[in-house]
Amino acid sequence: MKVLVCDPLDPVAVEKLKGAGLEVVERTGMSPEELAEELKKGYEVIIVRSATKVRRPAIEAAVGLRLIVRAGVGLDNIDVDAAVERGIEVRNTPRASSISVAELALAHMLALARSLPQATASMREGKWEKKAFKGIELHGKTLGVVGIGRIGREVAKRAICLGMKVIAYDKFLTESPLPDVPLVPLDELLARSDFITLHIPPDPAGPVIGKEEIAKMKDGAYIINCARGGVVDEDALLEALDTGKLAGAGLDVFAEEPPTDERLLRHPKVTLTPHIGAQTREAQARVGEEVAEIVISFAQKGDG
């Protein structure tokens, strides 16, 4: 079986695939046009992360393709409908990076609460502005988790350990998966939460958090988005930060990646990371292991 690895994969996983007798070709950084040409060479499996976009033209150009594996959670960079139409299976690795993404969401919350980026920059300029950085505690604050799936649950469990009150909204659930985290309507979550963290896929209808939703939030609330770009309306977010409606935002994902909006990149109330939610040694090892298991199992079924 011929396997194309389109984005960097943990070397241990690559060796595991080769050790199972699979022919593995690593070719990263391809444009959509280059991918379409490469897939004419008869790969049965392709492995991607978030960088490679597997759109309909590439899928329709593919010869013999049977499986697409996304080494990560979301499938928004894959045209799943086009794949299904051609009988191509699409898999992902939803469990592997949950802890890493959850910890990053909490890191953004702590950085915003205690002005860590500003304090670091101040000290590097030789200043000692002790009175300039009066922060807030997370303890006792209400955290609203929008999307209480695998990652949302990990965030909630850690927030409870910090003494936060946690509520959640999930349009797919009627009962909370965590006994200490009540499910509430979205409007109630927006009105009650001091911090709101998003762990949902993009909605084809548009941003889940836009101008109307922000207006319902507490004055001085914080938004954390380690989910997907486009979930938050960035123009509405900037307006709310400028007016003081929101105290801050922590962003790991953006509508355009990499982002080019200087207003967002330089805003003093925003902490920024370049889509690194799953970028830990532990998560990447787990992602690679899960990908290898999926592909090897698929190959064995095919041989059988």
C-alpha cells in the first residue's frame, strides 16, 4: 500500500508505517495544484494535518485513493462530501491533542488575567512597573465552555481545579457529560461568564460569536478561541475590545492564517499564538501513534 504524508508527522509514526510494510512517501508544502498532480500517482492513503487543503479538484484527480487521514481534530481542510462521493474514507485523531489544546486555552486565560505579555515586554525595556499590572484571579470566576466535547471537558476539569465555576453550552447535547458542569442556553452562558472558551467547529452559517452575542456578554469579559478561525467575528471582537466591552481575548486560530490584520496582531488586549494548540511533544507523539494505528489497521483489512 502506497501512503503519501503531506504534512510533518512524528518520525516514530513514519517508521512504524514503514515497519508494517507500507511504502511511505513524505512530500510536504504542496500547493493544491501540486497535490492534485501527486495524487495521480496512485496513493491509496494520504495523511494531512491542517496545512494541506484536500479540496474537490485534488480528490477527483486522485487515482486509487481509498483513505484520507487528518492528523488532528477538525476536518475543515478536507472536502469530506467530495471524498464520500468517491467512496473514500475520511478519518481523524480527535483524542490525541485534547489535553494540549485545553492547557493552551488555560494558558491564554492566565496570561490575560495577569498581563503576562505586557509585563514581560515592560521588563525587557528595563522598567519595573509593579503597580501597572494589577490583575485578577481566576478563582471564583465563571467560565463558560461553548462546546463540551473532548477538549471542552478537559478545560472544564482543569478550571474547576483552579476554583472556577464552570457552565457549558453544547447544541448537540441535552445532558452534561460532567456532573459539576451544568448545561445552560447560550444566551445565559454569555450573560453569566467572566471567561468564555470556544471548542466548536466552524458553522457554515457564519461566526458563532458575533456582534449580537458579544452585546449579551458581561462588560469586561474575556474570550478564548483555540477552536477554529471564523468561529469569532474578528471585526466585532476588535470593536468590543476598543470600546472596553471586552477586557481581552486569547486567540490561537484566525479567520485568515497566518493573520495579516495589524489591528488584531498589535492589539494590547489580545494574546496571540500561531495555531499551536496541538504543538506539544506529547500530543504529536499521540497523534502520530493514532494515525499509524488507523492506517495499518486499514491496510490489514485491505489485505484480508
